[in-house]
Amino acid sequence: MAAKIIDGVRVSAGIREECKKRVTKLATHGVTPGLAVILVGTNPASLVYVRNKIRACADIGIRSFQYEFPVDAAPAAVIRLIAELNRRPDIHGILVQLPLPPHFSIASVLSTISPDKDVDGFHLYNVGGLVIGDTVFPPCTPYGVVKLLEYENIPIEGKNVVVVGASNIVGKPMALMLMQREATVCICHAKTRDLAQFTILADILVVAAGKPNLILPQMVRTGAVVIDVGINRLPNGLLVGDVDFEGVREKASHITPVPGGVGPMTVTMLLVNTIACAERRLAVPVAGSAEIAVT
Ligand code: GUN
């Protein structure tokens, strides 16, 4: 059995069409959603991600504002900018691209962002909301994974889910969101002994470890749904995920490719969260705004 390939580009395109309608509706209230993107340094992956985010905003009518700091910038300068952006009415969402240079405390930068403008869902207030199942802004990558599962009509309730990777950006919020949907969730990480004894139990396997070929066919249950969040650049320039795609697709029922699976969804859910910020500020019900109720 060859797995169905989950097409993140197609699902993204559908959601972005909905986004355009919501932006048009906001315009009738005189509001254009605005997103501030802050980049510190010149991490090559971050440069690509930020460029993609800015481009996606332009495509659907979100106004974006890009702020760049040198790698040796003073943390206080970035925090001052965030404080100013918090006050600006034309900015609805604020995003600080991670990672930050080592002399930054990520926690103190993220805690400066107003929770109302925290489109990444990384502020402790929004993280706490996720823990108690009362999320306002779900972090974009796990939000995108949940949307992919929904679009493919893959049930979550009661399923065994194994999340490989325990980062604050993907693994932990992913586990919380799936637990909220009544899955039985197991989180594995770099110190997990005998990873395969856990992954083999998964009805849904989400992998976000940043290691090419970490997941081999013998580690996957026949018929499992495999979601590959990894993005790794091989020495030959090829972009691959964490899953041996060709091998695992012969065993799985569904699988996401890299590129073209989860990646486009992350950017799309950022657009959704930014629009939701603007709608919440306006405090009028806008068709489709129930989208943000995903927890
Ligand atoms: N770095 C890697 N993923 C992300 C993300 O989703 N948001 C931000 N701000 N930085 C990232």
C-alpha cells in the first residue's frame, strides 16, 4: 500500500483564499491587518523564512513591516522596538524570528510582546492558554499540522499519537493541541532510548527532530499517518525531512512530503493568526473567525 501524499500547498491555497475574504471584510471596517516581523542577524534559514512570510502577507493583503537588527544588536534595542509596536494601532501582530543570537534571552524578548499581538503564540500567556485548552493564538506549525489532519478527515480522538521532538516551537505545543483533542500522546526527544519502541505504536506520528532519515520504515506501524515537520538541507543541497520518505510511504496510510507538506502551512497559519488579531481588535464577528477556536 502506498500512502496518500498530503499536499500542504493545496490545503494552504484553500485557506489563503479564505484569508483573502476575511481581509476584504476587514477592509469594509476600514482595517488592514498589519504584521511586524523582527529579524536579528543573518541566519540563512531565518532570512528565507522571513522573506516567505513577507511575501505571503503581500499576496493576501496583509501589510507587513520588516525590522532588521545586526547580529550584535543590544537586546534592549529590540525590546524598545517591541514596546513601540505594542502601542501602534496599525500593527496587529508582532513576530520575532527565532533563533536569536546567544546573548539574547528569548524568554525576556517574547514576554515583551503584547499577548494580544502574539501571532506566534509564544508568549507565556498564550502558552498557558494552550495548557488549559483555552488557546487564543496557537503556534503556527502545530496549528498547521492540526489543519492538515482536519482537511484529510483524519480522526484524532482516541488515537495513539507519538510526537518526536520536544521543542517549545513545535513538539510541546503539538502534544498539547493533540491532547486537547483527546488523543493519547507520547513525546519522544533526543534522550529517548529505543525510539522505535514508541514510534511503532503510533496511529499518528509527528516528527520534528531536525535529523534526516531518523524515521525508517521498520519504525512505523502499517497504516499510520506520518507528519514530517523536519526541514534539513543535505550537503548536496537537497531539502529533506526527518522521515525516509520513499521507504515509509510504502507502509503509511498518509504522509506529508518535504518540501510541500507542513512548511507552507506554517506561513499560512501565521496569516490566519494575524487576521484573527485584527478581527479581535475590531470585536465584531467576522465569518470564518471561528477558525481561531482550534485548540
Ligand atoms: N523559527 C522557526 N520556526 C519559527 C516560528 O514558527 N516562528 C518564529 N518566530 N521563529 C521560528
